[in-house]
Amino acid sequence: MSAYTDLVRLLKDDAMSGIEGKPTLKQRGEKAYWYSARRVGSDMRFFYIGEDSEDTRARIDRIEALHATAKERQAERSRLVRLLRAEGMTPTDRATGSILSAMADAGTFRLGGTIVGTHAFRFYEGELGIRLPLGGMANTGDIDIAQFEKLSVVLEDQVDPTLAETFSALKFVPLPGLEPRRTWRWAQGGSGQLVEFLTPAFGEETIRDLPALGVSAQGLNYLNFLIAEPIHAAAIYRSGVLVQVPRPERFAIHKLIIADRRRDGAGSLKASKDREQAAFLIATLAEDRPDDLSVAYTTAMEVGPRWRERLTNSLKRMPDTMEILNRISQ
């Protein structure tokens, strides 16, 4: 865990050290966001740094020092990745790693894109210091990226190059949808790898636009709970790739909700996988982070009767998990 935590820290330092221009704080409603401002030709370009926080401000204060130590960090990142591989941490496979690296370079995760689904689950190995179970629970091919529509609209920045260009370079083709000119899914020829974009819905699950990412996305209910307050993670690929994933406790509780709403039935293979992932994380978090787990569970239960019904229906099939949640919530 120490090596993994150091790798994430160094990747975050690298993200800040590449910033050019003067950091500027902009208020947007109740939240504030940092940008670097620089002139491009006759226009002023605002490069999004991140939401205002103590961690972000501390790195901004050290930008000059971070510039000067870039080579040392690169070497240390490579060493940490070798160490993590040697210790048996599950690396990101080459195909997935190349996609995540290209999306990170374009700014996908810097601009609020969050990996969800089983790929996010696999990142909790480093975050929680656990060994992932063998078998289908951690197997996946698809890469799902979610972003809040409101955040995508308010940010004064966009991915560069566009994700359409990024995917084209990786031999992905857009998949046709019901709405012309609104693409939210790409498939890679040969490998069958699929990248999908999602966004929270609050009622009708329609296709929405995500201007910051330059793509459209499928709206999904309950997704807002999952991607609130995401965390950084490191893909074990080359010298590390900085990505963003949901908080593990929110991921676990969200899986209980999704398992019950699967359109192909609560007994489906996907629903079973959802419950397995939830049970595994809840058992782990109950030992190491019981307060975080309790807050996430209580928050979801208090949203409304429909949420409570979904959670209760899944937990009826999972008596051991229900016992854990009842115990930590007392």
C-alpha cells in the first residue's frame, strides 16, 4: 500500500508540474475551480487544474519545485511500478493500459471523467491493499467512463486531442446509436474492446452531451451517487497512469442497487457479479473503513423509498452482507 500510495502521489505531482501559465481560482456557485491561464494566439486559453482543495493548493504552491524534479519522479515511478509488479499486484493489461494512457494524455480524467464498472473494481486492489479474488468477479473487457453533465458544461476546457481523434488512432470506430451525430460508444477492431460514456440521469435515461469530453453519454439513474467525490488511482502500466475512480464504499453500495435493477432480471449473471463485488468490498471495508461504509450505506438508504427497496431486495439475497451493514450502522 505504501508503494502504491507513493505512486499515486508522484503521478499527481506530475500532473501539476506540466501546467503552464498562472494558476487562477474561479468561483462557480458553491464550488471553486483552479485554472491556468495562458494566451494562445490572440485568445486566452484556460487549462483546468482541478477543484479547489488543500491538496490542490499545496501542489500549486510547489509548482516550481515540481518542474525541477520531473526526471527524478519519472525514475521513481518506474521503480515503484516494478516493485508493485514484483509483489504481485495485478497490472493493467497492454490493450487497456494503452487506451487509459491515451485518454489520460487527452485530459479525460483531469476533466472529471471517472472509470466505473469492473475496471474501477480492479483499482481497489491498490487503494485498499487487498488481493483480488480469482475468477469472473474481476474480469471485464469494456471500459465505462462517467462524468457529471453539469460539470462538463461549466468547465472552460476540453480534451486535446479530441477523443474521436484519440480513438481513431487506436483503431476504434464509433458505434451507431438511435440519435444521429451523438456517439457514446466506440469499439476497437480486432480486440472487441468497447469504451462507453455515461452520465447521471434523474428520471428519463436519455442521451446527453458532455462538452468537456467532446462526446455524448448514456444517462443512467443512480449514477450520481456512484461518481460523487471520486478518488485518484494509478494504473500499473508503463510508469503508471493517473486515472479517477469512485470511492470504494460508494461503489459497493451502488452495486447493490444496480443488481436489483438489471433489466434482464435479478438472477442474471451480471446481477450476480454485482452482488459478488459488493459483498467482497463490504466485507473488506467493514474491517478497514467501517465509518466510510456506514456513511455511504446510510446516505443511500435516506435518498428515498425506491433506493431503499433496491438495497433491501439485493440484501435479502445476501444475509451475511446484510448482517455486516446492520452491525456497522448501529
